Amino acid sequence: MRGQSSVEFLVYISIAILIFTYVMWSTSSLQDQLNSIKTNVEAERLCNKIAFEVNSAVRSGDGYGRKFYVEKNIFGISDFQISVGNYSVFIDWNKGSVSSSVIIKNINGVVGTGFNNIENINGEIYVTQS
């Protein structure tokens, strides 16, 4: 009797360990998916912010000037590129990219992380980092 109960105990423990392992694995996969979604949402928010600044400069006309801040991290990702061209703002990183529309084909200068100055001088949009 004792031998049988020991074997049954080991079987129950083995099944519990397998269930625990499966739950941990599926939770890890779900967490990766949630992190990916959060990164995309933050990147879209930043892209829309930059597009808003460019569109505001175009609509406001000659003499417009403003300083705006671009975050250095997108939900923990600091290696991303920002480009403006062909009526769009693009943010690209190793696992994805997002874009937003703007009402001007190109701008002069480069939008970077940190503080940026945007100006409308004679209908041309200039961006410089400060």
C-alpha cells in the first residue's frame, strides 16, 4: 500500500508540474503580445504628435515657430528612426513601423529625439534639434 501511494503522489506531482509549466509558457507568450501592442500604441502616439507639429507649422503660415519634445524611448525601445517625407511621418524600429499623414511633401531638417524647433519660414518647414 505504501508503495502505491508513493507512486500516485509522484504521478500527481508530475501532472501538477506539467500544468504549471504550460500555464507559465502561455502567460509568457501573452505578455510578449501585450508588450508588442503597447509598443505599437506608443509609437503611433509619438508619430501622431510629430505629424500634428508639422501640420500646425504648415497651417499657421510664415513666422510660426515652436519647440516640441520627442521621447527618447518608445516603451523601452530606444533604437528607432524618425523620417518625414512623401506626405508622411514614419517611425521605424527593428520589429515594426508606423506612419501618420502630413499636409506637406517634405521638410528641411531631421526630427530627432529630445527637443526640436520647428519653424515656417516663407512657406518652408525647417526642423532643428536643440
